[in-house]
Amino acid sequence: MYQVENYIQGSWIKGEGDGQLLFNAVTGEPIAKASTKGIDFAAALHFARTKGNIALRHMSFHERGLMLRALALHLREHLPKFYDISYQTGATKADSWVDIEGGIGNLFSYASLRRKFPDTPYCLDGEQHILGKAGSFMGHHLLIPKEGVAIHINAFNFPVWGMLEKIAVNLLAGMPAIVKPATLTSYVTEAVVKEIIASDILPQGALQLICGSAGDLLEHVTSQDVVTFTGSASTGLLLKSGKKVVAENVPFTMEADSLNCIVLGNDITPNMPEWDIFIKEVRKEMTTKAGQRCTAIRRIFVPENKIEDVQIALGRALAQTIIGNPLNEKVRMGSLAGESQRTEVKSQVQKILASSQIIYGSLDSVSTVDADAEKGAFMSPLLLLNTNPFGDTVVHETEPFGPVATMMPYSSIEEAITLAKMGKGSLVSSIVTADPTIAKDYVIGAGTYHGRVLILNNDCAKESTGHGSPLPLLVHGGPGRAGGGEEMGGIRGVKHYMQRVAVQGSPDMITAISGVYQQGAKGNTDTIHPFKKYFEELAIGDQLITEKRTITSEDINAFADLSGDHFYAHLTSTDFTGTMFERQVAHGYLLMSMSAGLFVSSYEKNPVLLNYGIDELRFTKPMYPGSTMYVRFTCKEKIQQEKKEITDIDKGIVKWLVEMIDENEELVGIATILTMVEKRLKIED
């Protein structure tokens, strides 16, 4: 029988002994075994820290992002193989698409996120803080990749997405990973990791795989490591309370299964498009992945006067779901991941049935297509009804991790909010409503108990990714029972794997350390205008002190006529009594335009291809006719830019600090402009 392998210290190895037997969820036949017995987990962690971590920490965000992109492109070439293996977990083509291509999509998303970071291994976080009156002492925050390992302990339901959505973040941040998928479906994860390793895209030690028990892995963690866990709250609490995890204050992010809910707004009636949207969403969430999703809808809150109508509509929708062999094109719901999972789901349903009743489906039988319902881990979708949701807490505490949801009545939006919060913390909640007031009341009222809230109506339904779809750039997690953690979230997620350190010193020192020019640091002035330098020739701190220009009333009048901005403060005829100004004042945008006239190298063609934006533009002091202004123009930051097409011009992005200064040496305006700057052409040998 095939034995699933572990990838440890750069080698594929099989665990010792018989290991755990793994089954085809559709046929019930044994297909593999998995074991980690004999693996030295302390050595695996050491290998990651001394090989993978060092290699990744020396790469810039842009290099790490391009690495993720290359990996995503490589994995897309092997999709048929991954789908063939995924079917054995009971997943349909649509289920596998979410798992496999959704996971690869995360790699693409985080690869693109590199553009939000500098072309360095670390980055600044937030704004600078001037700590001295003379400006010679300042503070900033720096984010540096941790020196440990990201340990990902994942659930069985998404063996590919669960791994890729996590490693995309830690690899972009500069940390290696050890991935431990749930043993039940680890053979799918193994297939993907084999392709990752074969691609030779990741540096050695950046990724290791454990298929089986984690053994004493968490007994060797340090404060530089990060642990993430997806699964049951009870298992998560056990791991989070581990002696070494607690003693070393190891960051622990838990994403636990939760009693997510959906609310049908009391403004929705059967003749509205939102009614059909609601029914479709509930059916999809109950049957996708056979309900085995941590974000699936478990509780359905419906206005009490619409319970019967919703019951009938949901019954009809669920009856259209064909269950059976996921290889059959007609099948829309496959099996659960295994017999043990089916047994567990039925056990949880029995607890809820003490105070609820089944209004659709059967706990004991299910009709299947092209499959044996008993040999495979098949189960009927079950819609339950609980008419006393305030008097019964079991339904708010018990989660059958399968195609099961319980419908409950409410009489007001306040009651719906209270019921939603009785789940004691969820990953996601949805409300279907066309009324902005209802939506606002629900989000503000229930938001503290949820990690994400979807407001669903006819306006966004066509583009909505749905209740159960976490997105790479949004936080995935939730308070309380949901684990209290956060995953993904774009830049927010990357920061989980980096140490934030406050750095204090002179502007010159912070500039040298961060690679970003800090206001007040010494500039590099020479006889060459910065705009005449190619991207490679520019240095952070290259600076131009411009000539001075006096602002006249005629300038202000002309700009007002040209722009059409005749705001009263720019007119000589205004009575300025009671205003903030003494007399006619220059437009802020006139100052910015004059600044460009002062710092731009005119007439001659130069390496600056274009100016494409202004960030953080502020006007700090009024300028009156007769005032004089000059500009201190400094190269603030350089960002590499790769070619999209082979015919593209080689170029990079340069950010420039523009300081507008008056005759009293006081700042009257400040901005950051962005330019595309050509790289010097390289002569081919």
C-alpha cells in the first residue's frame, strides 16, 4: 500500500511503523497510510531556522513576491493531477476548485502585494515621530522578519487551500514554514508539496511537510516561531496551552470552527430578488464541500412570520442537490471526508435534536448517484428547526461539521443581533437586506462577535464571493469561539510574521537603516540634477535645493482664472474680517504647481518617463503676495519594477519628498511625488 511521505530537512522520508490508514471517502477503500514515527522534529525546526529562514531573510519583499508568483504559475501546470487526487476526499469539481485553484489564487494575491512593500527585506511601519524640538531626534517603527519558523497545523477540509493561504503570507514576510495538514487528507497536500519541491523555486528549508502526528514538535518552539492552527476549538486550546508555547510566549493564531449565521432581513419578502439570493446562499453553504467548511452557515435566523415560506423554499432548493460520486458530472454534493467524520456529524446532530426537529433530509438514509451510500461517507443535507432559540443554548453551542443548519425565528433586528451573538464568536455572519438602516444596525450591533460580515442584496449579488469565502486581502478569523485570531488580511497578515521594533535616533541614522529618506536628514547635493540620473544612479538622499520664487497677486489671479477656483480667499476683493486669512492668499495647488516649475529639469529629455501621482500633500502655512518660496527636493525611496512585457522599458519607481519653504525657513507645504525613472540601457555582449 502506498505510504504518504514527509518532506523533512530537504529529503522525502517515510515514517516508521504501520501508521494511520487513510481511506477513499467515496468508496470506503483504503488507499494509503501515513506515519511520522522516527522523525526528529527538533532537527526539522533547526533546519528551517538555519537554512530557510536565513535565505528568505536575505531576499527582498519583491524577490519573495516574484517567488510566489513563479510558484503559482508552476502549480497551475499540474491542476489535472491535483483534481484527480482531490476526488478521493469526496470533493466535487467545484469543491476542489475552491481548494486547489483558490489556494493558488492566494499565492498570486500575495505575490501582487509585494508592490505595497519596499524592495528591501524589511520595512518601515506607520509614520515617523519627531521627538525633539530641533528635529534632530526622531522615532519610527521597523518591521523585521522573525528568525523562527511558521508552524501551520491545518484542518482536513481544505488540504491545499489551508496550506497555500498560510504559506503565501509567511513566505512574503520572510519566514519558512513547517506544514502539518490533517492526516485524513494529507495525501492531497503531499501531492502539491511534491510539485513545489520539484520546481526548485523555494530556497532550501523554506518548506517542510509533516503527514501524520505532530509528535513533540511544539515542545521545541521558541519565541521567534509562530504557530497557526485551524480546526476544533478544543484541540486548538490544548495546543495553545502547551508548556513551551506558553513559556516562550509563542504567537499562536487560532481559526476555530464556529457557529456562523445568516439573517434574512425583515424587509425581505418572497417577491423580492433578495429572497432568492438568500435561499441560494443557504443551499450553497450547506452543500459545498458537504458542509465541511469552517465558514459554513450553521444557524439561519428568519423573521417569525416567514418561517414557513423559507422552510418550503429551502426544501425545494435542497431537493435539487444531486448527491453521489463526485466524478459524475451530474453530482453537486459529494461525501464527507471519511466515515469517522460522518459518525461525528451524526453525534452532534443528535445533541441538537433534543430541542429541535428535522424539517428536511434524513439522518439515517441518503439517495446517491453512482456510489454506495453506506460504503462511502455520504450524508443527506439536514435542515433543522428550533422554535425556542432564546431558551435553548445547545443549538448555539453545538456544531455538526457537515451539511447541517438550523433555522430559528426572530421578531426584531435587535433579537436577530442577540441570537447572532449567542454563538459566542464566529468567523463570519451574513445579512440579506435591501435596507441600509437594517444593515447598519446589524453590523454595528453584531460586529464585535464576528470576524467578517457580508451584507448581501441585489446590488452586489452578481459579484459577491459569498458568505463562506475568505479573501486574501481581508482578515479571516473571529473572536471568542472562533479562536480570537486573524489570518491573511493583506499587509496585516504579513505583519504577524515580523517583529515590530521601535527605532530612535537621528534622521540620518533612521534613513541609513530603513533605506527611506527621513525629513530632516542630510541631503546629498551635487552638480547633477536628480532628474538627469538614471534609476541605478540615484541614491536615497540625492537632493536639489531650488532657486527662489516670489508669489504675486497676478500669479494668484491668473491661476484662479486658469483653474476656475475662485474661492473667496483667493480674491483681492474679499473682506477678510473674521476669516483665517489676513488678505488674498495663494492657492495650495498653485504652490504645488510652482514647486514643479522649480524642481523639474526643463526642456531637455531625461530619464524621468512620467510623473504619476502625489501622496500625502499638505499645505501647512498660508502664502500671501510678496512671499518667497523655494523647494528642497529629495530622493525618498526607490522601488524596483519588473517588466510585464519583453518590449517594456526597463524602469523603476522613485518617490521624491517635496518640501516647500518660505523666506523664514518655515515649511508651507509638503508632498511625496511618484515618478517612473528609466534604467540605463545595458550593452549586450
